[in-house]
Amino acid sequence: MGDPLHERWEREAGAWARWVRTPGHDVWHWRLNWPAFLHLLPAPGRLTLDLGCGEGRGGVALRERGHRVVGVDAAPTMVGLARETGAYEDVQLADAAALALDDSAVDLVVAYMSLHDIEDLAGTLRETARVLESGGRLCAAIVHPLSSAHLGSDDEVPYFEQRHYTDVIERDGLEMAFHGIHRPLEDYVEALRGAGLVVEALREPAPRDADVAAFADLAKARRRPAFLHWLALRR
């Protein structure tokens, strides 16, 4: 299995910050993933947890939309970068499966592109349910399991086998190693069920014509979904 995922992401922190903070670079985020995610994102409430906050771009975007945000990440450099944004009430260095938050502390947990980077999915979702108040919601985005299995490509792996992966991508002079865990969809659903979280909505975003015209690479997401989004309720 190699090093824990949070240690791999700690080593990638500098490259990740360049990848996401270079203006106009991360078109898959700005043109497809984030705009679609906003359609599921609940309105600001009492307090929002940015789970696996990374370098903090999610917190910045949430703060701009009126959310009070606390962040959690297991990579020390990512925590430092997130704090520097000034978008958070607090950013904690912590394991997502052992949160230093009180029961029912938040009314919204945002897990944007982080759950597939976490080893203990079941434990993380149980902690998510614990810190959510009754009626609170988890809004999540992950790499679509069809994409992390590379189905239909030369790099295809067995869909039903959970496995770690590293995808190295070079674009416009920047290189980034994306580390994660491929899991079949039923693993996510079972972990949500085990945590007592009920899925209310499920989305597989597809790019708009205008975005494909501007960035032809996005056309791949019409043949095989790149991302999976869901909204889940804690009863």
C-alpha cells in the first residue's frame, strides 16, 4: 500500500497549491466540477465544516457565499496554506475519522474532492454524522468510480477491487501527482448507510457545449463521468 495518503498529499502540497492557484489552470474544477457542485450546495447556516480542506480554495469560495467555515485536513502544509487564506474561523490538523469537534457542532459538512483521498471512509462518515446536527447535510464530490477505475482505457483496473492509485498529470508546464483510493460506488453507499446518512440527491455532471468548445479535453467527461456528487441528510 505504501505511505498513508495524507503523507503523500503532504509531499504534494507545494505542487497542489501551484496547480489550483495558477489563474485559469484547473479548468476541470472551474468549468465543470465546482459549478455543478454549487447546484447541490445548501445555503449558509450556522457553521460549515470543510472536510479535507486542502490549501483552502473551498473555504474561500464558501466564505464568499456567506458560510462561516471551519476546516480540517491531515496534511500540515495544507493546513498552513488554508489558514493563510483568512477564510476560516479555524483550521485544524486532524484525522477526518477523529474530529476535534463537539457533537452536532455544524449544520453542513462539505467534502469536496476529499473522501477518495481518505483511508478510513466508514470512520470518516461516522464522524461526519456525529458532528452534524439533526437535519444537517453532507455535500460531497469525489472522482467518479468509473473514472478512478479507468474503465474503457488501457489503464483499466478491476472495478470492484478497492485499490490505491497515483495519477500523474502534466498540463501547461505544471505537473501534479493525484493520490487516491478507487472504491466501487456500493462502498460509498454502504459507508453512508452505516453512518446513518440518507442520500437525497445524486449527480454526475457533464460539461456544457460552451465549455467543451473552449477546452476540448472536457469532452472526455461526456463519454465517461469524471465526478460524482451527492447530498446526504442526517436525520
